[in-house]
Amino acid sequence: MLKLEGVTAAYGQSPVLFGIDLEIADAEAVTLIGRNGVGKTTLLRAITGLHPVTGGGVRLNGAQVEREAAFTRARSGLAYVPQGRGLFGHLTVEENLLMGLPALSGRATAKREIPDLVYDLFPICRDMAGRRAGNLSGGQQQQVAIGRALVTQPRYLLLDEPTEGIQPSVVQEIEVALTRIRTELRVAVLLVEQYLDFAWSFADRYYVMQKGRIVETGATADTPAHAVQRYLGV
Ligand SMILES: Nc1ncnc2c1ncn2[C@@H]1O[C@H](COP(=O)(O)OP(=O)(O)OP(=O)(O)O)[C@@H](O)[C@H]1O
């Protein structure tokens, strides 16, 4: 279980997150939606340790991790795919994938190689292994970025707007892969997403954020997507 309790964060003197409570069970798919600028990216970065919290707690499998460094949290099973994918464009696809391996160094049992499953889920990672990541299409880069996150063998995968700027056929492929990641690998997914149809089709539960606060939560099966559309504007 990943659990946030009253998480607050700020940029300098400006508070951005005001007491966020949120939880994700093992292998659960949860989506976090809200307009631009409400604090979604900051929240993901606070969970991963890339942005400091000013208060509240982040619990990962029962352990308080809000003061732990990002690499420690990665070793404990948190993986993050940032908005814009965060690949190294001048490095090859394979070199980008290998970047995920250091996160395994704390786990004696882990095999320090790219798991076959990454290639199985995203064949592009093998087919384009020697190509510079920067030369791939947006959709291909997104698949490599998720593949790299999986190399760390996470229990929780945090994704920031993976469908942004990606053509619909690739969005579908990504959804199929994410569903397999959940059901076959039993990895929980927290998906920040503006594309509601995708978010609703994928996630079991949702949280809505407004101005740094969670204002609504529920099961996607109980709430039609159009009922939350107003939170995203037109
Ligand atoms: N580096 C920064 N320095 C100062 N303020 C920032 C910084 N990054 C974000 N902010 C501000 O913090 C607030 C939350 O931003 P954040 O990026 O977390 O929102 P978001 O919901 O992810 O939006 P988007 O969908 O546009 O990424 C915004 O008001 C933004 O302007």
C-alpha cells in the first residue's frame, strides 16, 4: 500500500499542496485528474522524493519514506515516468533502459539485466535498441520511458500524462501494456491524465484535484467520466 497523509508542499514561500490524503492498494489502478497547474506533477514528485514535502507523511508498505532520498524510494519499489518522458535523447534506447538498473542494486535477489518482459510488453525497446531515443516518435519514446521504469522492477508506477501528444493507436497499445503490467506483474499504477476516456477505461478509482486539494474521489465504475469533466474545463 502507498499512502499519503496530509501531504503539503511549496515552491519557496508559495504553498502548492494543502494536505493531500490518497492511497493506492497493491496492483490497483488509480487516476488523478485536474486542470493544468493544480499541483498534480508536484504531488507525483513529492511521492517519489524529487520535491520535498513541508508536512504530512508518505508511507510505502508501512514505512515512512517522506524524508528518504528519491533513489532510496526507487529501491523500495517506486518508479516514475515524468511528463515529457525524461529520456536522454542523445543516448540509445538500450542505454536509456540500462539507466533503470542502479535502482536494483539494493536488492540482492534481483537479476541485473533488462527483464525479457520489458521487450515483450514493448517490442520497440528491442527493435530500436540501437537508435537514439531523441529520434523516436512521441509514442515510441513513451513506451521506452515506461519500459525503463519497469527495469527497476517497481511495485508502484507513477505516470504523468503518458498520452500527451500521442496518436490514438499508440494510446491503445499503451493501455494494453499498462493493463498487463497491473494484472500480470501486479504493479499498482497512479496515472495523472487529462484524457478522461483513457483514464476511466484504465483506472479502478479516481481522485480529482483542485488548487492543491483533493476535492472528490470515487470508483470510476460508479461515476461516468462526463460527471467529472467540469473539473477539467471545456
Ligand atoms: N519550479 C517551480 N517553481 C515555482 N512554481 C512552480 C514550479 N513548478 C510548478 N509551479 C507552480 O506550482 C503549481 C502546481 O504546478 P504543477 O506542475 O504541479 O501542476 P499540474 O497540475 O501538474 O499542472 P500541469 O498539468 O500543467 O503539469 C502551479 O501553480 C505552478 O505554476
